[in-house]
Amino acid sequence: MCSVISRIKPVRRLVALERSLSSKTEGWSYAATQNRLLCPGVNSLVETLRVNGRSYSTTMAMTPGLLFRQLFEKESSTYTYLLADKDTKEAVIIDPVLETIDRDLKLVQELGLKLIVAVNTHCHADHITSTGLMKKRLPGLKSAISKFSGASADIHLLEGDKIAFGRHCLVVRETPGHTDGCTTLVSGDESMAFTGDALLIRGCGRTDFQQGCATRLYDSVHQKIFTLPEECLIYPAHDYLGQMVSTVGEERKLNPRLTKSKEEFVDIMNNLNLPKPAKIDVSVPANLVCGLHGV
């Protein structure tokens, strides 16, 4: 168990000040995402580290010996996650974005890490992954994605597979519905789940393209994610409202779509009438070849 850092009074005063300053701008913004310093329902401290004008959000991981960083790409509102074993320095990165490759690799170097696996939770439609270019710049780095994604990679993941780094690991849970190849990556102690687009904070991924199926998504979330411990932290691939993390317990109670019956959920998803993702015609072909199409 982690120490309850967030209860330290000076930290709460800092959080109150940050919230006071950020409350003057309503709605979603990149700044709003950075200023939400406390994770909902979690006794953890979130710092904001500024390096060369870019912001890094870092949450103190609950797992002893685990280094964890949550990074943000503002154009596609994508979260990238870096996890590492503090002793061996072996690291994995989840859902890296092409536009932020220099930032991400700089952080890996600064922290003295050895990046061994770059994994995508699915074949993204709204941004190009940096996995392919990362492999070119880091010899020995392996790429990973679901076998059912149709994308090329060094490692094709299946249910129950483990991505090991040092004495830690991520366990694969297949969660199709947004796409055929969606996976949720769960830490070995089930304290953290990286849900991709299957489960978002108070939402979920759309199901109207890329083999989307509302029925499959509903079953995936309820059978593979909502069965995790209530305290398990939910880290999605995207957020558009400045939210950084949720919990399984919160989403079971408060998710406005997934607390409905399956029939109601399917009806909601079939009537969203969302515009086509702006980059889908470029991103999907590129991501099927590890982000290297036309690069």
C-alpha cells in the first residue's frame, strides 16, 4: 500500500490554489487537464513537472517499486503512459503519439530507463502512433498490439498474455467493441487498468466504425473491466474534459452509458451521430504498419 501523500496539508493548500486559479476558465482546455492535480477517489499526489515548456503529469503509483508517468498530447487529447521498474529500469510505454516522440524519448533518457516494449491498446483512428519511429531510434525496442487489430507488430497480444518489465507486468484483457483489436492492460496487482478507448472517464469509445459493435463493447466492459477491484485506477487513452483518472467503482456507479441496460446502451451508441474522426483516413493505414506509412 502507498503512503497517503495527498493528506499532507501543504499539498492541499497548493491544490486549492491551483484550483482557484484554474476555475476562471470553464470547459475543457489543455490547461484544465494539467490543473486537475488530485485524482478522483484516490489518495495520491499529482505533480506538474515542466520541462522545456512541456508539462508532464506524474501520479505516484500505488505499486511499490513502480515508476509511473501520465503524458498528454493536446491535439488528439491522447494520454500516453510510461511505466518502469525502479530497480531494473526496464520500461514500457502505452499509446505513444507521433507528435510527441521527442518529448517521450527525452523523458525516458532523463529518467535513465531502458524502454523494452511500446504497446498500443488498439489501432487508433485519431492519431498516428510513434511506435515505428521509436523502434528506429531505440534498437531492441519491441512493438506490441492485439492479434485481432490487423496491425503489424513484433508481439501480437492475446487474452492473458503478460508484458513483463523488471518484476512488474501488464496482463492483457481483450476488450473488443470499439474495434476488434481493443485490449485493456491491467497491472499485475490489479491496481491500475489502461483501458484504451473501451472505457473512458464517464464515457466509452464509439462503435460506428472500425468493426465497432455496441453489444460487444458493453459485454467487454462489464465482463473484463468492471470485474476488477473497485479501487483499481482507470487510465483511458483519451479525455476531452480535463479528467485524468477514474476508478472501477466510480465508473460502475456513475458512467452515464454503461450503467444502463444493454439494450439502452446499444440504442444510445447507435444514435450518437458523431462526425467522422478528422485523421482516420491517414491514421488507420499508418497504424496498421506501426505508424510508418508515408513517414
